[in-house]
Amino acid sequence: MDRYMIVTPHAEKECLKLLDWIQAQGYLHHFDWGCKSGEHCGWAILEVDSEHQALLSVPPLLRSKAHAFKLSKYKDEDLVSLHSSGG
């Protein structure tokens, strides 16, 4: 499985409904929220098989606003290789 960062921007008026939906789906404890700081967005990192599967953690009504990014970790030798290839 791959790791994906899910970013869930939403309007202030959508906060409580979004939290209720995500709790009902069983993902509430996976997300961190910026809402109390005025940044109406949730972030989660999930291990799933695809971007599509990652986005299923977001309620359907807000899914079109959400993004899922596949995450990678680099090793020291990866960085050396990237520098030597000019990439």
C-alpha cells in the first residue's frame, strides 16, 4: 500500500457537518484540523491502494474540493542520484 496525504478544504459553515460525516465514516481520528486557527481544512495521512481510495475518506458532497497526494520518502542515495542526473 502507498501513503497518501488527504487535504480537505471547506468553508467555515461546513465545519460541523463535515466533522459529523467524517466521524460517521470512522475517519475522525485520522484527521488533523486547522479550523480553530481559522484555516478551514483537514489533513490526514492514510495507507491505501490508490488516490481514489484515499478520497473515499472524504464525504461525497465535499470530495470535489479535496485532494489526495501520494507521498514518498527519499533516502540519502536517492538524493545523490537526483543530483548526479540533474533532476
